Amino acid sequence: MAMTFIRVGLLDSTNFMVGTPPVPKWKDQENGVRAVDRETGQPMFVVTLFLMEDDRAEAMKITVPAGGLPNGLHPGRFVKPIELFAIPWARIFNDSLQEGVAFRCASLELVAGPAVPQEAAESAAA
């Protein structure tokens, strides 16, 4: 069964700030089996990012391959997810349907700081 990957489009004013350091993603934690990228074989990590857009912020867990984690990545740093995708999922567990959306990107790019919406930049310059 093929998974559905939906490319996530972001506004220019959208900011992402690192909330937690990367932690290993497990395929089977009880048996010590790490999740790996199907194409490259790289181990996968989960990073909690704060998505900030307009007047709202929300925490997102994003899966990233090891090769996509830049040096200097730590809580409080601003990043840009490269090739961000949403992956809807569903499963039956204990006769109950569970569903959600997972997020994955190819890499995280360090950025200098938050993007400022055009209106705010113009009013600050005045």
C-alpha cells in the first residue's frame, strides 16, 4: 500500500523555531530497531519545531533523516524545513480507529532569525 505524501506550502512570513533537540525515531523501540529512510538507509530523527504564523504558534513533530540535520541545531534556533510533506495515516488499535498526520522533511536549514511580515517591516522602517 502506497503512502500519500502531500507537499506543504508555507507563507513567506512563516517561521519555525527548534523546540527540542533531535531524538532517534524507532521502528521497534522494544527490540532496539531504529527507523531508517527507505531510500538512503539513513537513521531518522524527530525534532519538535514551533510553527509560528500570523498570531498563532503550534508545536509540530517533524521526522528528518540524519543527513538533513545541520550542525548547530539546538532549541531556540530558527530553521526552514526543506521539502516539507504531510503524511496522513490511520490504523486500528484495540478495535479503535486512530488517525493523524505525520510530517517529514528532507532537511532543516538554519536561518538567521524570524521572517518579518511585509506590513511589519514597512511600519518599522517608517
